[in-house]
Amino acid sequence: MSQDAPKPKKSPPGDRIAKVLARAGVASRRDAEKMIVAGRVSVNGTVIESPALNVTARDRVEVDGRPLDAPEPARLWLYHKPTGLVTTAKDEQGRPTIFDDLPEDMPRVMSVGRLDLNSEGLLLLTNDGGLKRRLELPSTGWLRRYRVRVKGNPTDATLEPLREGIVLNKEEFQPMQVVLDRQQGANAWLTVGIREGKNREIRRAMESIGLSVNRLIRISYGPFQLGPLPVGEVEEVRRRVLRDQLGLEAEDGPAKPRPTRQRGKGGGPESRPRAGTPPGGKRGGAKVAGGPGAGAGARGAGGPGAGAGAAKPAKRDAKPGRGKAKGSDAPWETGKPRLTRRRPKKD
């Protein structure tokens, strides 16, 4: 190297301010950057206008004039999303959101990815913007499995283009893992595994081969499984599981009581975290199957990517509604049922 070559500049100490705000549960990193540009954030008494700033624990950060709370450890929840809710903080059309459905005592959380209005099943929630981004990155490569009901009479030959990968409007779709489970009258049940999660990917792919999706249920996201978690309920993943599955350094503590559910109050992205907020899960023992991409390639009734002990669908079709459907074919209602909190009866 030439002696005249400039030496590389050392990065300033600390973390970017938007990352610090996300870790403290104020907003996602992208929303935190918008708050900074809007002049809502100050560091050491000076309002900042650019997110290109590193801060350390010695700096005093305020949002809207209020000191920033100490960052909480990264936490993750499983949520059984029902149909009819949008996965967004605020909806321009005034439709109900998943955040209106969460327990009142949940801290401010963000969704990992999305499920559209008419989709249901497993949605991951986290209080940590960095963890959210990490789980959403395509490089994570986690298999997401869905139970899909389509109108039509597909055969393996019909589904083969999806297994090979298709191109729609110059947009490439990676090969899907598709298993034809059974035909039921005018409908067929499929198990579909994808790794990308593009906007309405499964619905658009099915339409391209002449099939119309009339029910779509996500049953797993990487090693995290929906299991028998009732519709609309939330369960926290144990810290020990986060450490094992994600490499997060966290000590496993005793399970804490799940917050009381009061629909339509708090819990949304605009709420601020409160000190001493209990976890959203009753036992914090979310069902996990192996490591990242556990069981990828398993076939049969359990579908692609099914983990150990994957379920064979029951014989009868599941009926929509909250709680465990009796006599249903819901693939997550398998094995030993987990204890679930009963909602108190109204007077």
C-alpha cells in the first residue's frame, strides 16, 4: 500500500440513532427515521434533523420531549391472526387492524412480515426493530408453510409449474413446495411452502395456473409453529428458545402471566412501552420444531417443511371461527394441546 494512501476512517462509537429508537420500542427503524426528519427527536438537548448520527449510552435522547426508555430485551410473540384484520398500524380505509385485537397490556410491538386481510394463521410479533428486520430478510431463508384451500380440481401436473418456479409480469417466483393433500367436493386442500413471501405470492401463483384461493392459513414461520393456539390469542416465545433459534443472548426466566385481553384498547404501534409490562404469553413456551428451516422437504399430509411430529390433517373440514373447531381438519390442532387462557365471562 502506498504511504500516501488515505487511511480508512474509523466508525464513530455507538449505534445509529434510528436503531437505538427501534431497540427502545419507539418505532421501526424506518418510522424512527421519519420521526427524526420531522424534528421529534433530540440528542443532548439539540433537535436533530438527520438519522446519520451515532449515539452511545452516555447521550441523552428524547422523543417528543420525553426521555427515551431503556431498551427492553428482544422478545417475540406468536399471534393467531383471524381474517378481517389488516396488518398495519393505521388503515386509510378505517378497517380494524391486528393491533386493535391485541391484549391491552402488550408492549408496543411490530409485525414480522404481513398477512393480508383475508389470510389467517401465524403472525410473529416483536418489540425489537432489529429482530424484525432480521427475520424478514430473504437471506434468513426460513420456510413459511401454509394450508391453502383452492377452488378447482388440481393434479400434480397442474401444480408442477409452481414447483419449478414461474415468472409473472417479469417478476420471478422461486420454486414452491406444493403438496396436494386431498380433494373435497369443488375444493382442494394444498400444503404450500415458500421462502420469499412476496406480496400475495401464493394467491397470484395459484391464479396463474387457473386456481382460486378461498382460504389461506399460515401454519409455520421457520421453526415457529402455530400449533393449537386459538384464533386471536397471543403466546410469547421463551427467551431460551430465542437464544437457541436466533442466537440471542438472553437468560431464560420464569414464565409470567399473560395480559388480560381487552379488545380495542392499546397494544398498537402508537402506544408507548410501560415499565414492568408483563409478557404477552401465558407460558412463554411457544411451539418450535427444530432449527431454521426445520424438516424442510418433508412431504405427505404434514406438508413441506413439516417439523418432527407434524400433523396429518383430520378428516373433516375446519369451520371458521374462534377457538378450536370441533371435528376440523385444521393441521395445527395436533399432538398434546397446550394450556390456553379462557376469557372471563361477561356479567
